Amino acid sequence: MFYDLLEPTIDLVDADTGDSLTSAQIATTDPVDAAPCAALSAAQIARSTTRSVLAELGPDAVAGWERDGHLSHDLFRAMGDAGVFRRRWAEGPNEGLPQAIAMLDELAIVSGGASLAVSIHSEVFLTALHLSRRRDHDLVERALDGSVIGCLAATEPTGGSDLSRLRTVAWREGGEWRIRGEKRYITNAATATHGLVVARNRDAGVGRLTLFVVPLDEPGVTIVGGFDKLGTSAAEACHLTFDVSVPASAVVGPIGGGLPFVTRCLWFERIAVSAQLVATMRHGLRLTTAYMRRRHQFESRLIDKQALRHRLVDCWTAFETAQLMLDRTIERMLAGNGRARETVMCKLLCATTATRVHDECIQFLGGRGYTSNYPLERFWRDARLARIGGGTDEVMRELLGSMLDIGDPEMETLLDRLDADDIASIGLDQLQERKDT
């Protein structure tokens, strides 16, 4: 399976000394020179590098992000300096997905907010820049080295999932564009340097959207926040207001074609969200299973109690199903056959499964699961956002439902034959013939 490449079993070490490599050393080391493997996959390099970055930043820094509700620029700088973003994007949006998944897998375990913010920067902001024919080379370079940090400014006070009804407007003003409107619940806006702003073309009618890259320190951009929220604490959610002029070069993608363009970017966001959920489920279930093997109640281990053991099996089965769906979605993307249908299904399945699995794991650990000394309560809180952000469960189902209402000639022919056979089996066709004569 695809995830076999991502198991946390390989650390990069110096072939001569046996010491673990730092993130800076990994960034400049040819994989074939690193032990214990003669040749490591790009995904394994991304995993090891991300783990090294987190180790160098230290647990106190991670705890501070969660406690203070604010993500430091240092994380993005360190990831950029270590070459994580650059390696991920060296092969393109689809081909680099295994590296993105490995990176987010490591981050999600220690901080759902940090993982979410990095995924928006790497899998939405950089995806948009990569896919745009008007991309600014200098901006891309700075985003790859972590000195530019991107966020997605789409959701508004009046709604988020229905992008066609956005009220933020943009219009030409001389050789520039004027953007005016509000955005709300924008993840990581307080740390980001640039926003990918989705706006409606004022002179082109409802539904004609355009994307703009807007520096968030520009006069006319105001950031207020963040909101107190249930989970993903490290990534602030802010309110933004815009009354700003930007040059024509700020346009990302086709003018007036922003809806299909941003929808394509959301493919990568939904895969990233799914990967983070799968990572925390895997970690949470392993921890829970180990606990149930150790914990005794009424003279037997928890795992020896049939009712609990069967529920645990159900959790593992649900997790494996979600992981297989993610595997399939990524494999199709790698083969160049990616479709919106799989990414929507994958996100919906992983989000609903993760909240249920994490809730069960908390129950299995009892009071311990409810405390912040164990990661399960944080996993549950962080996972709950996935049923809202990137498209609510309800919108995901509506999208999938609309894809089902498509003609299937083969089945239509089969239904006609079955209906005819059904009628013939009880002689209704002969009765009808007698009536006709």
C-alpha cells in the first residue's frame, strides 16, 4: 500500500559517525549517501526531514503554539531551510503528493493546527501559484523557502461552502484591481504574509470569480482575531477586511475563471486534510490498543473483554477503510487520473470516520483519554474541523449526489430487460395481448 512508504521506521543518519542528521544536513545530503538505506524514497526523506525540524524546534515551541493559539514563522522558515517545500514541489503537484503526505503525517501527530496551516501553505497556496500561468517566480521562490507564508481567504460572514455567492468584489481601476469585502474564519491569517483572496468580478455578474495574491501587510488590509475555537489551536482563525488596490500581476489563474481554478486547488486541500486525519487515527489506535493490552479491570485486561475488543476491531476496520480510500485517491492522482469525485469521497469518509474513532479511543482510555496529558482529546478536537472546513459534510454529500444523477445506458438497458422478464414471469404480457385483441 502507499502508506507502507510512510511508516515512521527510518531515521537518516551519517554513514560514517552514525549520528542523526539535522534538517539542514538532510537538505544538502544526497539520499544515497545516507544510512541505513542505500536509496530512500522522497517520501521517507520528507518524513525524516520534518521530524528533524520538529526536534530542532523542540517540544516547548510546539507546546507554545498550542497554548498561545499562534503559530510561529519559525516553523515555515525551518521547513523551507530544510528544503521540505522545495523537494515536495520539485516533481509537480501530483508527483510530489507522497512527500506532502509524509510531511503532514509527522506534523499532525504533534499539532493539528500546525499541520493544517502548513497544508494550506503547501497544498493550496503553492498549488495555486504552480497552476497559474501568471505566477510570480520570485513569490514562488520565497514561498518555497518559507519567507512567504500563504493562507486561503475564501469564507465570508455570509457563508463559505457556496463560493458562487461570495460578496467580496473586485474591479479594474486603471491598470490595477480594487478589492473590497470581508473574509471570516481564515486559518493562519495572523501568521501568513500573503492571502489567496477569492473575489467576485463586480462587472461580470454572479459566479464569475477571480483569485488574487494579496500581501496582508498592504494598507487597506485589516486583520482582526483570532476567534476562540474548539481545536487546531495553533492556527489562528481571523477576520479580514479588504479595501485595497493590487497590480494586475496579483491575479492568479484565469480572470473570471476562479471557481473551477479554486475547486482544483481544493482537491489537494481535501487530500491533505484526509492524510492528517488518517495519521492521527493510526497513532490514536496504536496508543489505545497498547493501553488496552496493559490496563486491567475486574481481573482481566480490557482487550480480553469481548465487547470492548469487538468495538476496537470496528475502529481498526473503519481506519483501514479510510486509509485504503486515501491510498486509492493518491494513486489515481499519481497516475494522472485524479477526479473531484474521489477527493470529495475521501475527505467525507476520513472526516466522519476520524471523529467517531477518536471518540471511541477516548472512551476506551476513560479519564486518561479526557485529559490533555494524552493526545486523544486533541486529536478529536482537531478532527472535528474536518467536517466543516474545506466543504461541510452536507456540501460534500450534495456534490457527490449531483454526480450520481448521470445516465447509465448499460444499466438502463438491463432494467428494461429485467422489467420485461418480470412481467413475462407471471403472464402479464399474455393478459395484455388478450385485452388488446
